[in-house]
Amino acid sequence: KLTIGAKAGETGKIFGSVNSIQLAEALRKQGFEVDRRRITFETEPKVVGEYVANLNLHKEVKVQVPFEVVAE
């Protein structure tokens, strides 16, 4: 599971949101090159917690990647 750090307030609300660019960078650090335009989210990550991203790698190949957003 990937972990993405984001600036968050005391209530866990993220300043802004985690986007596909940040997730693509986290995947790159793990050794996977994925175009950020092929990443979508089931629910927009706006608070600290666990989420699932959908990677549309090919017309017939779709992968779900769990990730966690943590406060920095």
C-alpha cells in the first residue's frame, strides 16, 4: 500500500486535496511508471485516511491501488 503525505489541519482535513500527480510520483518511487492522466479516484482524497485509485493501464487492463493519506 502506498503512503502519501499531505499538509492537514488538526481535524484531518487536507489543505487542498491529493491529486493524480502526487500518486503518480509515489508509484514512480516504487518503480512503476504510470501516466497521471490514467489515474482516477473512487472518492476524492480530501481528508487523512485510506482510499483506492483506479489505474486505466489499457483498454482492457484496469488496476485498483489502495493508498493512505497521512498528515505531514
